[in-house]
Amino acid sequence: MIIQTIATTIVLSFTLKFGALSPEGSSYMNIANQLKNDFEKYTEGKVKIAWYAGGVMGDEPEMVRKIRMGQLHGGGFTGYGLGAIDGIVRMMELPGLFKSYDEFYHALKILEPEIKQKFNEKGFELLAYFPIGFVYIFSQKEINKLDDFNGVKLWVWAGDPVAGELAQSLRGYAQLVNLSIADVLTGLQTGMINSFYNLPYGAMALQWTNHTKYMLDYPVTLATGGVVISTKALEKLTEDQRKYLKELIQKRFQEASRALVQENEKAIEEFKKKGIKFTRVDENSPEIKKLLEVFKKVHEKFKGELYSSQAYDKLMKIIEDYRKTKK
């Protein structure tokens, strides 16, 4: 009976520990903290949630490692971090893939069960997966065709295989500089780099756009994010608690996705006020076709490495069929 009482006490005082790179005060963390309050109210404080924001638990691969070790139970991640669990999500971030959010959601609706199953096999539950915005290239120099990358010192996120491969496909055009995300601002200030890629809101929040003059108004990719929890941690909750947590995270992070998309749109308006020049391109031009050929090489590179050929072919068929119906 004493052992039973102790075990019950441990469960009642359980705290779910989540990590995130987003800083406190961001819309992302505001929503995450609202989720925390809602869940703790539902469990009457029997199960608490602690968010470790601002990257205090390390970068995303480090947070994934800590979840596997049990030091964390879950976290909010970009596609890069999710890809450290299973590469299938990186397929959804391939360059030149989606032209709209509608295309993404349509494909996700069909592929989500397969993606979640991949995470389950690795000991994780993918509680939410969503777009966070289109990524653009910013530069001190005007870029509207591949040859314009000559003389450009382009930042590459050190450790990100997809970004690294995309950058490698531009080798011969641009000079590539591998840096951690924490070193980009210093790189721009010192001239080590003069070009980078990011979400508009991310570039503004990190003050990177204080050191740029142009934005190529053609999205390189659609960045995604998600929330995961270890299967072991989830199993410590009661069935009702698990159900409520899943529903709550879906709801709150759909709100986060919409907020991030809106913040990107607002950031673009701010860039216009600041005088950042937008380089517009004709999507049907030979230059864009050349760029898409470069993107295609990246797609081929990771078949069988991050995702299967079958999964990739299925995704491309979904997008192709969707575009036919829209035409």
C-alpha cells in the first residue's frame, strides 16, 4: 500500500518538459504558454508543463537528443529539428515544391498518417505539424538570375543537410559560408556573409535585414514546424489527459501557424517601408526554369536517404493532381 501511494504521488506531480528555440515574448511562446495554462487547469495541477524557451536546452538536434535521453519530454521544432527524428518531414520542405499553403495542406491531409507512423516507429508522437511561412533569399546585391549569385557570400545553416545540399547546388555561382544560426548577425556585420535565406519575420526579428538591401521575391521553400512528445512521456498520462493534450496542441499550434504566417506578411510590409527592394521574377522565364532544375537535383539527392522514392513520387502525384483540379 505504501509503494502504491508513493507511485501515485509521483504521477500526480509529473511535469512535462518541452524545449523551443523561440524566445519568450514571441507569438509562438505566448501561444505555448496559453496551452500550458489550459492543460494545467484541465488536470487541476496534477500534470504540469514547463517550457524551456530561447534555445536554453541547446539547438534542435541537441533537444532531440535530450528527449531520447529523457532530459526533455518534447518540444516545438522547425523542419530541421523534426528531420533529426525522421527525414520524411524534410520532403515537405524541398525547394520549389509548394506554390501555396493550400497545396501544402492538401498534401498533408493525405500524407499525415504515414508521417505520424514514421515518428511512432522512432518513439515519438507528432502532435502537430504545420507551415510557418515561405523562405526568401536576402542580399546586399540584387539577384534575379543564377549568374547574379557571382560575388555573393551566402550563409548556409551549418548541420542542415537540405540547406547544405541546396547551397552546394549553387556552388560555382555563390561563395558558401557555413555558420550556426547564432553567428549570422555577426557574419553580416563583419562582411563574412552578405546574403542569407530566412522567413521574412525571422529575418526581421533577428535584425538580419538591417544589413540587406534586396529580397528575391520568389520563395525558395515553405518552412514547416511541429510539436513532438516522446511516446514514453505520453504514456504516463491518463487516456483522458492524452486525448485532451493532443486536441489542445492541435488547436493552439494551428493558431501559432496562422500567427506566424501573418507576421511574415507584416514583415514584408515593413521591408517596403524601410526601402528594401523586391526583385520580382517571371515564373515562366528561362532563369526560373534553370533554378527549378537546380532544385530538382536537391530532390533527387535525398531519395532513399531522408525519404523513400515511393513517398516522394506519391507527394509529387498529389501536387500534380491538385494543380490540375485548380486549373
